[in-house]
Amino acid sequence: MVTYSESGVDIDLEEVTVSALTKKLKETLQYQDIITESGHFAALVRLGNQGLAMSTDGVGSKILVAELMEKYDTVGIDCVAMVVNDIICVGARPLAMVDYLAVEKPDPEAAGQIAAGLAEGCRQANVAMIGGETASLPEIVRNFDLAATGIGLVDLDGVVAGSKIQDGDVILGLESSGIHSNGLSLARRVFFEEANLKVNDPLPTDENITVGEALLEPTRIYVKAIMDLLDNVEVHGLAHITGGGFTNLKRLKKGVSFRIDNLPSPQPIFEFISSQGVEFEEMYRVFNMGIGFTVILPPEKATEAIKILEKYHPVQVIGTVTEDPEEKVEVKTFHGGWVQL
């Protein structure tokens, strides 16, 4: 059995660490009019009749795959995606970003490729990269690390904070492009250590692509689809399915459970990882398993919402919400069994 913890990432310890940080910083919220705190994908600060949304994130150990392939022109897309896909979870329209590139030593060629990816991500999200910082940190960073912070705006009457989620709501799932930018430490452990594969080897469950290509597939950006949806349909909740897998749904509202029973077949990359001894509960707790973003809304709005969203990404009803003090996430796996997260 291979676990995320054995790969160097302890989700439970991360939660304790985050708690240690936020406990000390929570008192700073009194200094401004905060609408939603950072635990809800993006934080919102009240500015008159609007909310200013902010989020920050990085590419993570996907960078190590890019290094193995000597291919850096897609990680910028991932960086933009991880930030803007969080901002839209509160109903905000992303506007601008700043990036932070920390390097072991300056490399103009790699920097140019990274910039190309950032520019493409910004094009897809319709945001401006208005500045940033580059730091040479030879004693701290090996090769490079890439992160970014973004802002967005939302009218106060358009904030989607999850408070309207209720018993009987349906959950729509927008398909991911693959592994996105989470769980790469576990995936690398499986591919490169357990299975002893190389980045140029064919992916065993889809020999039309290599292992490296599958791992580097850029994160989907859902901005245009969700903005179109919010302009036309009543939405109760939005969740970016990233680190933590489907447990991200728990961020939206207390007192409800989420039953996911109609997922599409996961991409071949997930099928292979699962075949190498990673338990189903771990798979759905770490990876997006084919769904990169979810929308929660009244059942009578589902058909209209799907018509809008399918113009941008494959989408389907994947589950329902029930009132439940146990606050569970139950997922039907691609092998037909159930896991509780």
C-alpha cells in the first residue's frame, strides 16, 4: 500500500500546521470588514457594495516533473489556474495577479518558458499579470519555485458563500484535464519509485501518451464557464477540487453531507496509480479523480446550468446534498464500492 504520507506529504499534519498559523492570525481579521475567511477557497474583504476576493497558491512538486522533462512552458498555466479557480468559488470575477518566482540561479531560457505559460493561463482566465517578484535563493531553493496571488471582485448580492446550500440540492461536476496540480508527490512516488518508470515511457494505461505528458497536462481553468453560469443561473455553492480531493466540499457548509454517486470514468493516469496499491479512500482524498470543479444548485436549475457549462467543459450531475449533522462526503468509486471521506 502506497500513501501520500509515505510520499512525504502528511495531509493531517498539514491541517494541524495550517491551524497553528491561522489561530495566531485570526485576530487580524478585526482590522478590516471581512466577508468570508481564507478557509473558503478565497477570502473576501468588503469594499463598499462589492467584495474584494484574494487567493494565493503555487504549482508544487509538479515543477519536479517539468525539470525531469526540461519543459517549463505549462507550469505557468497551472499557477494561474490554482489561483483563479479558487477566486471564482466565492462568485468573484478574477481581475489581476502577481507572480513570485524563486530560483536557485537565474535561467533566462527557463524563465521565458515559464512566462509563456503564465501568459497563456492569463489569456484563458482573462486576467492581467500586473507585476511580481523574482528572487535568487541558492541556499534555499533547488532549481525554482513558482507561486502567485490573485484578486477579483464580486457584487455583495452575488457572493457565493455556501450558506444557501440545502437538502436536495444537486452537485454538478466539471471534468478535470487529469491530475492538475495536486497529489504530485504521491504520483511521482508511484511512477518513478514503485513502478520504476521514466518520464518518456508510455503511460501503461494509455500508451498514446508518455508518463511525463500525463503528469504535466495543465490544470483546467474554469473561469469563463463559471462566470457565464453565474450571470444566468442561481448557484448555491462552488468548490475547486484540489488538494484534499472531494473533502474540499466540506468547506462549503456545516450540517450537510455530500453523496457523490455518478462520477465519470477517471482518466488513465488515475487508473494506473490505483493499480499500484493506492487504496480507494486515499485516491479520492488526494486526487480530483476526473472532476476539477463542482457546482451546487437547486435540482430544477440543473438542466439550464448544464447547457451553459457544457459549452466550455464536459459536465454532468455527480451527486446530491442531504441535511446531515455527521457532515460526510460519500463517494462511489470507479470500481463500484463506496468510500467515506
